[in-house]
Amino acid sequence: MAQTGGLLALRNVPHGEQWDTFFLKIDNARFKQFVSPGDTLVIKMELISPIRRGIVHMQATAYVGNKIVSEAELTAQIVKRSSHGS
Amino acid sequence: MKQHTIARETSISGIGLHTGRQVNMTFKPAPENHGFKFVRTDLEGQPVIPADVSQVISTNRGTTLSIGGDARVSTVEHTLAALVGLNLDNVLIEIDGPEAPIMDGSSKMMTDALSSAGFVEQDSERDYLEITETISFKDDLTGSELIALPSSKFELTALIDFHSPVLGQQFAALEDISGFKDDIGPARTFVFVHELEQLIHQGLIKGGDLDNAIVIADRVMGEVELESLAKRLDKPSIRVDREGFLNTTDLRFKNEPARHKLLDVIGDLALVGKHIKGKIVATKPGHASNVEFAKLLKGFGIEQRKLKGVPRYDVDAKPIMTIADIEAKLPHRHPFLLVDKIIEISDSHVVGVKNVTFTEEFFRGHFPGNPVMPVYFK
């Protein structure tokens, strides 16, 4: 979920691979169904509010077929690596 | 499309076809998400009867709604068809008797009254029932069949076959709801002479009069018979014209009976509770089959609602971002790159897909003999 969301956050950012995504908060996480080998996870991330100062607030829902297997509210921050990093 | 109601109240008065009773019907503006509801103002407590398929208690010669006891209203189909035909969403219908007035056997008086009241656009968007797959109903006994197919708008085709030398087979079509007022609304109800006599005998037609129904003579009728019928219907004389239609009113359309059957389908499908986006093909429809079909459509709508929000994953579709694209954007690498492809993306949402396979590292330890994906990897 976090990685899918990271792709949304980094969508309009040039050189996205130079940015790291760190979790700040996870709220209202529900794990409703087991996920087993053979399942195809479809993960939907929706912005709850516009991205401001690198802070991303999203609603995450993971589906296997038509069933919700887990959901959570994720708050993450994207941080650019300093120029002398690798 | 936004929801609509009428701008001011308007009334019509007439006689109920089966009860023979004079009744007044007043259409009033209603708030958003109210739908179509009837109110029996003549009964204590002014019971409200919503126009919903779950309220149908009879489809014998017309559709009857009831919430129990005396709180009922019958022959609602032409009134409901007019409301749907004019693209309205929210209207309160006050009625001071048990049966809606038959007027001229069509929806014309209703559409005229409602149009004169003017329409008002409301703030909320209309919630449609969108047909996304073929839904069908067939009654093997009567041969009635209704099919709903996906379409971007509400369109209908009705086919009738009465195995009668006069009526034979006819079809009518409505391609756009805007055509209802002029092309379908004025189509009057019809009955065969043999049915007319039976209905009078059963006490089911009292107000029935040659001016509010097309009567078809499906057999040769002698002078004596016509005279006796004229007497019973309080007419000076009755004649049968060349094609077998009784009375002096000319047909409004060549296929008026088929158009009326289409009108009935629209009226009965109003009981689904939502405007429909779909193409309806109705073969030999009747109120009973229309109502059963409405139940199926309503059930489909409820299922659809449950699935709202589930992203549609088309395995054959080209992904928006492949694993290579993802690697270019995210710093994560195996064994921590957990999204395989992106299938939807916009400025406010993204949908990714990850196939879960037995060979993933974490299954080895979580748990041996019972592979379950650890929640923090989801």
C-alpha cells in the first residue's frame, strides 16, 4: 500500500528515485481477510487531501477479487535525499 | 444530470377505471432524493405509499401498490410513466381515492398537467441504475420476455402479438426519453370485446367507457350484439370500423396499442426507484412480467452498489506503469519492491496490482504449513 501510494505522491516529482518515502502515521487499519499464495492483490490509494510540503494523506484499500482484504489511512512524507547521498 | 422536481403544484381529476369513483390527484414539488410517493389524503393518518416494487400487491389489469390495509393505490402505471417520461425525479402525488384516474386511457393529461407546472433543477446529481450486463426475465406461460442491455441512455422497444386477426403483431420503439411526451404519452390503453364483457361481469370495469380505451372487436359482431353492448355502455350506437376497432375515436398512432404497452413498461419500471441507463426490449409485456423484471433490476442495482469503488482489473489491458517504470520511480528494490504494476493513475488516486506467490520470502516463515501474507507487507 505504501509503495503504491508513493508512486502517486512521486508522480509529478522529477527524479522520483531520489526521494524516499517514510511513514508518519497509520490510522484505522483493518485486516479483514487472509491473503494467500495465488491471490492477486489490487491496491487502491486515494488522496484524502492535497499533498502539502511533502506530506501525503491517503486512504488505502486492498482487494482480492471483489472483497476488501484490508484498509487503512496512511500518512507519509516524501523526502529528497541530500545531494551527497547515493 | 441533476435531479428535477416540478415548480409548483398541479391537479387533475377523473374516474378510476375499475372502481368507477371520481378522484382528484395533485402533483406537488418534493425535495431531493424523495422519489415518487403517493399520499392517500382521504384516509386517516394520510398514509404515504412509495412507488417501489416492494409495495406491489397486485398486477391484475393494472399495478396496485399498498403498504397494508386500506393504504393502497391502484392503476398507477400511467401516472408513473408520465413522471419518468418527463425526466422528473422527485414528486409527491396526493390522491383522495384508491385508484388513479384513467383520464383518456393514456398519460397525456398527466404530462400536460406536469408540463404546465414547469420543472425545477435541484442541487443533487441523479443516481442512475446502469445496466452493465444482460439481465432477462421470461414467463414461459404467457410468453412475456423482458431483456435489459447496456446502453448510455434509456431506450425501449416493445413487441406485441395477440394472435388476433385485427391486432396481429406490432412493435413500438422509443430511442430517447425526450420523445415520450409526444410519441408515447398519448397512446391509450386497449381491450378486446370479449375481455370487455368479462371485465364488466367481474365488476372490474365500472368507469370504463369507450372514450378512455381502444376497444377491439376480434371477431365478427352482429347488429343485435352491438346494440346490446351500446346499451350496457350507455352509448347511442356502436359500430366496428374496417380494421375492427370499435367506437368513433380514431387511432392516435397506427401502432397505438404497442406504444401503450411501451408506456406501461416505463410506468412499471419506475418502481425500480431510479432512472435506468439501459436498453429494454419487451416482448409481449404485461404488468406481472414488468414487475418481476423490475424486481430483478432493483436487485442488480443493490449488488452494483455493493461493488462500488472496487477497481476493475482487466488482465488483458496494458498497464500504465510496468515494473520497469516503477523501479525508475521508487528506490525500493527486491526483496522490498512489492508492487508489480500500476493499472490506474490520476492526480488524486492510483491503483496497483501485486500477484502473491508461494515463492515470496516471507511465506517461508509465516507460517510453515500455512502461508499467510503478513499484514505489514500489504
